[in-house]
Amino acid sequence: MKYIDEAKINFLLETVVSDGEVKEILEKTKLLKRLTLEESAKLLAVKDEGLINKIYEAAAYVKNVIYGKRVVLFVPLYISNNCANSCLYCGFAANNKVTARKKLTPQQIEEQTEILLKRGHKRVLVVAAEMASSDANVDYYVEAVKAVYRAEYNGNKIKRVNVNVAPLSVEQFKKLKAAGIGTYQIFQETYHEETYRKLHVSGAKTDPDNRIDAVDRAFRAGIDDVGIGPLLGLYDYRFEVLAMLMHVEHLENTFGVGPHTISVPRIEPAPGAPYASNPQYPPSDEDFKKLVAVLRLSVPYTGIIMSTRETAQMRDELVNLGVSQISAESKVTPGGYEDDKSGHNKSNERQFTLNDQRSLNEIAASLISRGLIPSFCAACYRKNRTGEHFMDLAKPGEIKRMCDINALVTLKEYLEDFATPDIKDCGYKLIENYKKNLDEPSLKALEKFFKNIDAGIRDEYV
């Protein structure tokens, strides 16, 4: 597989690490510098409980310095489960006879988006099963993005549309960029080539090099915000983490910037896909927490995403150890946000099983109760603070001031327009606490935005 040196990774997996080396690496992380592949391997090799707790403490420190107490919220919007690939672990596999197929029209996509807007969502991840990368299918993705942006509820519109679709050509990626997407997200699934070829049995996805190259093609098309990740459980999680970090190094060396986000999904049962219910390499909860913490230390300025595959308890815990973005009240079926009282059984349309079923309101309440700021901000995307420009602002810490202001503004908008009274009260107490720590220019800007919100003005940002 391109860019992935399996021999080097396997050598690093034999790493024997001393307590002194671990402590030295953790001291380095306080400088908010990228770790080397070797240093990341040493942290992954730690088994001593006391040292693992030190890794957790370091990850919490780095997360707080760079991201503060903000947690970005988004929602996936599945538009199709028609797939051209057969993958052993996926409910959407082309050869899966259990799955009922569905493809939303642009009108249906707009209607789904309106439902999400009524609940308070502002950031959407459009997800489509991987159809052939024909121009007609690319046009469908473009129309889907336009439909999401077109939807409106009481003056509210979606601020940012990210996209998770099949690998495309450079020219096709240019069409997506022209439609106004934020991040292009694609998972390699597994970076271990033998496992990859075994699990992907038919369709264009059988070619691992075409898939990993898709990220390069997106960059060459001008999309400088990309998201990557493995599906944890298909192979040894330590190999997957190091291979992904090797992929990150390739992107940094080639394009001057790594991925905007890294996702850490663990495999979950899927209808008609027995392999998903009995994966060979499922990471334990403790392994999972450690790998998230190590990723936060290894790529400190990259967002880490956690989906509703994980339990509420796990998600609540890991936002303190490195996770900076979480999905809320997800449905992984096309049209899944329609009235749940319709009586229609969608269990045979979903891609996999979800574990955190809380509503957006409940997740926002949970975050607020723990002193965290639910953020709906998309200012960087709309201010062209992406890719290398974002990193130039993030590394000296300048971006944090802007993000703090924007997060509090979007929280106040949510409290005013969508929150229940009890959450509204708690949210305003949280805002008052955070205002105490703002410098005078930030506080002045915030008060101006808040005054405008009270006057009915929405969607202002720095």
C-alpha cells in the first residue's frame, strides 16, 4: 500500500520502552509539538497503569490548551445506501441481500435537513454509500450539498457541509469544492494490505492504493481540509494508529499540512454482515482510550472525531482525553430523520449499530453540566481559515481566542432558539463563568454579538 512501510511499523511494534523514555516524551508534548512515529510507538507500547494515567493527563492538558473546553457538534445525513462495493463488515455491501436500498432525492435531502435545523443543528456530514465514481454520481453529490445549504428553518441554515463519499478524480473533486464543501472525509478502513484485500471482495474499493490516493487527489483539487481514519477492529489497533500517522507524515511532507480531522470509529454489528459482529481485532475499552490519548499527543492540532457508535459514557469520558468533535442523535439510514412515529422499520436500512441515542438537547445538556461548551461554529471554513492557514493560526495559539468567542456565540444562539428552559439556565451560567476569563477585547466583541442576538440577529462570528 502506498506511503505505508509495513516493515517499519512491525519493527516499531516490537518497541521496548522504559519509564524514563515515556516521561521524556510526555515532557515534549507540553510544547505542543508533533511526535515522531517512534515516539508514538513508544507511548502505544506502555502497559503500566501509572504511566497510562500520565499519558491521559498529558492528553487532557494538550486538548485543553489547544481546544479549550469546546466540543464541536455535528450530525451525519445519509443520502443513499446503494453501494457498488462488497465489504465483509458493512451493512451497505452490494452483495448484502438483507439491506433495503434507498436513495434520497434532492427534495428529500432538503426536507431531512429542515428536520435537523428544527432541532438546532448547524453542521452536517453528508454520507453516501460508495457508488461508482461516474460524473453522474458526482453531480448527485453536488446536488445533495446544494440541497442541504438550500434548506431553511426560521432563518436558520446549515453553516457547513462536510462530505464522506467514494474516491473521486481530481476534476470530480473540483466539482465538490465548487459546491462549497468543508471537509472531504474518507476512511482507509485498514492500512494493513493483506487484511484490506481480504475484507474488500468486489468493487472499486478492492484497490487500496486508489483509496489512499484519493486524499492526495482531493488536495490537488484544492480541498485542503480532509478527514481520515481506520475502522478499528479490522486489524491490530497499534498498527492502524502508526500507519495512519505515517499517512499523516506523507500529507505533511507533500502538501505542507496534515488532515483537518481524524476519526476513530470502532466496528459495530451491521445487518447482514456477520463479520462485523465477530471482528478479529476488537480493541478493548482501555486500548481505545489509550489510542485516542496517544493520537491527541501525536497530532495536537488535528481534530479528533467520535461518532455515536460509542456509548454515552465513553464519549463523555473521551472529550476530556482528546476528542474535539462528536456527532449527535445520529441516524445511519437514508431518510432516518423523518417522523419516528411513522411505524416504518429502518433496521434493515442502516449501515451499523449505534450506541449513543441521546438527542442533541440531551448531549448539549451533558456537556454543559461538565463545564464544556457545545459549539456549532463554522467560522474558520467561511473565513477561509483552512489547511495551512488554519495551522499557521493554531500553532501560536491565535486561533483559540477566535474559537472561544465563536463557540460562546453559537451556544447563546442555541440556548435562545432551541434549548429547553432548564438547559437554557445552565447554559447561561456556563457562559457567565467563561466571560470571567476573557481578555477585554474578546469580552467587548462577545458582548456586541450577544446584544445582536438579543435583537434577533444570528450567525455573526470573528
